[in-house]
Amino acid sequence: MTKNRKIAVIGAGLGGAAAGALLQQAGYDTRVYEQAPAFSRLGAGIHLGPNVMKVMRRIGIEDKLNAMGSHPTHWFSRDGRSGEYLSRIPLGAFAREEYGAAYITVHRGDLHELMVSTLDQERLYFDKRLVDVDDNGDKVIMTFADGTTDEADLVIGADGVNSRIREKLLGPEAPTYSGWVAHRAIISAEKLKAYDLDFEACVKWWSEDRHMMVYFVTGDEKEYYYVTGVPEPEWNHGTSFVDSSREEMRKAFEGYHPTVQALIDCTETVTKWPLLERNPLPLWHENRLVLLGDACHPMKPHMAQGAAMAIEDAAMLVRCLEEVGADRYQDAFELYRTNRFERASRVQKVSHDNTWLRHDEDPAWVFGYDVYEVPLKQLQHT
Ligand code: FAD
């Protein structure tokens, strides 16, 4: 198989966009198929740690992201009620020196738009919901909801928590509702000026069973964002999110610090999302199909590393294809799994437990990771 044979990426989320961009840069004939008719700037933020910024460097958008994002000097953890500091994790210049790249927080929509812009736009297909794949041994036939078909030599399932490719490999099984929801709201920083309070660039407010993570999503610090984790025994809405309200937020964070109350008072719209998980999967690839990101390891977002794992997966998958050669794609896929499973599963577990950076700890194993420099664990051939 030469590089001009076809690779299909299903899903143009953050993992799929990274995989598509890196494969195209490496010279593979890569097409990306996305079910959405278009993307919109949904109200959400995202952390990009140094581990993921090293992949952004390779894609060629590190400088743009550095200009776009907020650069917190620390990740602070604080007691939700008293405001007492539980941890102060140095980021800023320390992160650049120690971990080899910046730690930034950005608007998720801005990041996504930038990543998608790096794809060959002639090979990016919107409104293409994959409904079936038939791996016939020689190639894969993909069938889309609009009745069209296409074929590829290899298919990457970057199609998120309800992945159709995962279902093809392992059978139908809904993800597990974790029992926690996340509220998300973007607040105009202008409104916060009315308060004599300090709104820090990256802070997580904690109590026994819930938290609120808060940070700026733009470099000019005009947009402030919060995302919560709050227990809610059941999720029966049948949609990926629902509207929430200031009243619901006040109830959920009753007794919390005045800074948190100010954020709730300034909230105009707030949405509520179920947090879904799966146990580590026994299979990441079979024949010509391979999974990455939330398709194979969805997690609670409490380390702010879910997308980072999807993007690292994409980079490692391309590294393994380059290392082994795409002709030996099954070995390349197994090498990829061998080099990703342990790390992704560990991040899934810590995210599930929601202990990350609550107290002072060394985050080097996450932030210091360089997917391009880490020595590859080799396959054990029998
Ligand atoms: P997705 O982003 O879900 O992308 C999948 C794509 O595939 C979508 O565009 C979808 O439309 C498309 N698709 C699905 N099915 C099909 C189909 N059949 N055919 C074609 N296309 C299809 N991660 C971080 O790193 N940092 C954070 O700060 C952070 N905060 C988070 C906060 C919350 C509240 C939540 C819920 C998650 C957060 N995450 C964070 C996690 C992160 O959002 C996910 O881990 C990440 O989006 C996974 O990327 P992905 O590309 O694997 O999947």
C-alpha cells in the first residue's frame, strides 16, 4: 500500500481533525467525513496542556493558539466554601520551561475552527453520517445516511462517545451515565467588573461531591467560562444537553464562596450535559478499522484531558503508521494501541475519581509527555 491509497477519518471533532491534518501533512490520501452539516461556536472552553500543544506545533498552529488563548500562571484549587487554597500548580513560564510548551485555555469553538481550517477543504465532507461499514478484506465500503457510499483502505473511527465504528467492532452498547452532569456557561468579563472580587485565570472550586472549574477562554480575557461537575442520579433527556438556569445553579452551589455566587448572578445562559464514560475497551482495532479519542476511551472531563487524549492518539497513530509503514497497517494499529492504552486508561481513571490537582502534586506525567519523543514500546511478536 502506498501513501496515495485512501484513509477515511469518520468524525471531524478535535481528534478527527488532528488525525486528518497530520495524515494529510504526512502525505496520505485522507478524507474526513463529518455528520454535522456545519459547526457552530458552542458556549464552551477547553484547556490545552503542554502535552497537546506539542501536537499543535506539529500541525502548525501553536503560534496562533498562543495568540488566541489565555495563559494562566497557575491552576488554583480552592475550597468552595471558605476559599482556602488547596493547591497552587505552577503553569505559565514554568510550564514552558519544564514541559516544553505553554498551558493555555481557549474557546472550544475557536480551537475547533482553527483545527478544521488545517484540513484540505476539498477532502472534508459535511452532512455525511456514517451508518455502516463493510470491511471486506480488500477495502472498506462506507455507507452514509444520505444513501451514498465511498470506499477506503483504512478507516479511523474518530466518531465520539456513540461511535458507529466502535459498535461495528464490539457490538451495540450505550455508554454509561456517570451520575454527574456538567453545567457550562460563558460570562462577559465586563459584567464582573461590578464586583470587588478577584476572578482568577484558572481556578477550580471544590467541595465534597461537586466542583466548578473557571477560566478565561480568550487572550483578551473578555470571556470567562465555568464548567461544573454536579451529581444528578439520572439522565433521561435523550439529548446531548439541555438548558439549565441561574436558579438551578444557585441551588447546586448554595453556600459556595461569593466569587462563585457572582459568576452565577452574571450567568445569562447555561447548559447542562450528562457525563458519559466507558470502561477501557478490549479492542481498539480490527483488520482495517481503528478507533481513537472518545470512540475508544470516553471519560469524565475532570482532568481537562479528554480531547488531549484524542489528539495525542491521532499523533501516535500517524507516528506508528510512519514507523511501520501503512502496508503493515495491522502491526501499525497494534503498535499504536500498545503505546496508548496504558496512558489513556490511567487518565480515564483519574478523571473518573476527580482527584486531579485538588492537592499539590506533580503533573509532569501528563504535561511533560511528548508523543513524538516518548520511546516506543515495541510489539511482542510470538
Ligand atoms: P468528539 O469531539 O465527540 O467528535 C466526534 C465527531 O464525530 C463529532 O464532530 C460528531 O459529529 C462526529 N460523528 C459522530 N458520529 C458520526 C457518524 N456516524 N458519522 C460521521 N460523523 C460522526 N477535554 C480536554 O482535553 N480539555 C477540556 O478542558 C475538556 N473539557 C470538557 C468539558 C465537558 C463538559 C465535556 C463533556 C468534555 C470535555 N473534554 C475536555 C473532553 C472532550 O470534549 C472530548 O474528550 C473530546 O471532544 C473527544 O474528541 P473526539 O474527537 O474523540 O470526539
